Amino acid sequence: MRCAGAGGVLWHRRGALANAVVKYAVASGGAKCRSQSCHAARIAMHAKPPDPAAPGVAGLEFTGERFVPGTRGEIAHEHWHRYAFARRFVAGRRVLDVACGEGYGSALLAQTAADVVGVDIDPAAVAHAAACYGAPNVRFMAGSAAALPIRDGAADAVVSFETIEHLPADAQAAMIAEFARVLGERGVLVISSPNRPQYSDARGYRNPFHLHELDRSELAGLLNDAFPAQRWLRQRRYLGSALWSETAGAFHEAFSGDADHVATAQPPEALYFVVIAARTADALPAQCPALSLFSDPDDREWRRLDEQAREVLRLDDLLKARDRALDAQSAHITHLESLIAYRDGIIVERDAQVRTLHETLRAAEAQQAELGARLGEATTALGSARQAAEALDDERLRLERAIAAQERIIAYRQSARWWMQLPWLRVRHLWQKVL
């Protein structure tokens, strides 16, 4: 193996160790993260899928559970940094790496440690770690954090990063007690844990495989009995400008501000806590960096951010084009709506006209019905009048005939013949009365 300088990438004899691993939990009888969906949400936020051509990818399936070589993202820096930071505290010591996962961290620790034993609950992860990172001073074995396969006092240092939150609350104290059991009297514990208020609460993020996350006071409460001497560090991604002295310096400084005001920068809220703990203060390392930075030698994270920036610009152009298209469509829709409004106005006007015509038609129909009734009455009266006229006409004809007869009688009686026959007619009339 070789290391490409402080903070550099560890290169293994079998290929490039390119990225970090999200380790398995070593809870009693249970794996830290065996489901294929483990950390999927987080990886979606902070990592890119692995490059299929990267060394080692073919040997590990990228399920979202663990990082494999070729996976990119800030979570890789977080994991690399913790192990790189811990190397100074395990130099020359017998080290136990609890929940070693894929094994890259144990190999990093072995660069300075006398001997490293990586323990993980998952036999498949242990087999992979042994095949990839096994060395004279690096061994791997299967075991649980609640029942470590290590004799009492056999370790000078225990390293356990991002493990405790994967255990239920009632098992976390047992894990700390187990660490105390395997550590010698002057042993050192280097442990990390996500800071729940920042990791989950502030981001509205819930990792389904974190069974019980802790805040600072809760983590301190678990450590106080067995490891009362503690040094706390806050880990979080930090973006700014760095000035590096070409010679060693005795102090560091950090600023925060803008063009109007500059002040001493305060430590950011911890996304993770890293704690160096021991039974006594004199067992703690004499020196601890006030500030520790980590970056990869190829600036892959910066390139990833640049790619994301370019992608944002591309998507912004697409968004602007879409907005222009939407504006044109909105204008067309507005025009169509105005046409619809005009049409609706005409329809309302026509409806009013139709209602008026219907009312006029109904009035005409009523008037027609009334006139029809009156016409029927008139027709009936006309029939009666015609009958009366016919009767009068018949009466007129009768009277005319009677008058004509009378006139003939009168004319006859006015003649001389009638006057000559009148005496005889009277005698006949009288005779007829006598008889």
C-alpha cells in the first residue's frame, strides 16, 4: 500500500481505494444496514452513482447501502476524514475498528497503528474486507458490538464511526460498556455520531436505519461513566477560502464576514460529533488539532459541484425556454379566453333575444288561441244566423205567396164577374149553414 500524502487517497495493492463505505451496524444479533434501500435518501442527496469502470466496482453491488469505489459525494469526504483524523491517535497502538464495513477504514488506520482488527456483524462484508485489505497488521472478524469477540483489555484504542445510532436506545449503553471492557486502562476511544438536531430535525430528514439518534447531551451522558475525559470536535462540510502556509505554523485562524464586516468565525453547528474519550485526562492524547481539513487530491468534489453548477445552468436555460413557451401559451390562452368571453357575451345576448322571442311567441299563441275561440263563437253565431236567415227567407216566400194569393183574390173580387156571382155565393153559404 501507499498513501499519496497527508489527507490523500490510500491506494491498495489490488486497486484504487476511491471512496468511503457506509458501514453495517453491529448491534446485538442484527446488521447495521442490510436492506438494499439503506441510506438511499441520503445518497440521493449527497452522492452520485459509481462509475462502472472504476476499480473494484464489479466486486461490490451499489445498492444505496454502502459506498463502493467510484461512488462520488460529500459523504465520502466525511468518512475518509474521520479515519484520516483518527490515525494520529492510534499510532503504535493495538486498534479495534468496530463496524468496519467494507474495510477501507481499517486499512487507513493500519498505516500508523501497530495492529488493527476490524469487526463487523456481516460475514459478507468481513470476507470482502479480508480479501481486499488483509495484511500482516490488519485482520477482520465477524462479531457484534454488543458482544465483541475480543478479550478484556486487549485493545489500546477503539474506533467506531457512525455506529451507535444504528442500535436501539437500550443497547447503546451496552455497546459503550463493551468498548470499556476491551480497552486497557489508558485506552482511547474515538467515536462519532450524527447530531440529531442538525442531521435530522433541521433538514427534515429521517434515516429509516437509524434506530436512535443522539444529541450532544445524550451522547455525553452515555460516555460520562466509562469515559469521563472527553474532547469534542464538530464535523460539517465547510465551504470557504483557505490560505496554506508553506512552512509549519503555530496557530490557525478562521474568519467569517463580507465586504462590510469581518469577525472571528465561530465553529459551525455539528452535523456529526467526533469524540476522543478516555478514562482519565492524562490518557488523552497530548495534542489535538484545533482544526482539521480534508480534501481529495483530484478535487473530485469540486468537479462534482462544477458539474452540478453546469447542470443547474443547463436546467435554468431549459426552464427559461419553458417559461417563454408557457408565456406564449398563456398569451394564447388569454386570447382564447377573450374570444370565449366575447362568445359567451354573444350567447347571453342571443339567449335574451331567444327568451324575448319565446315570450312573444307564447303571447301570439295565446292571442291566436283567443282569436280561434272567438272565431268558433262567430262561426257558431253565423251558422245560427244563416239558419234564422233561411227561416226568414222561407217565411218571406210563404208570405209572398200568401200576398200573391190575396192579391189574386182581391183582383178577382174587384172584377164584374165576382160581383155578379156574390149573391149566389152568399145564398150557398147560408144554405150550407141551414143544412
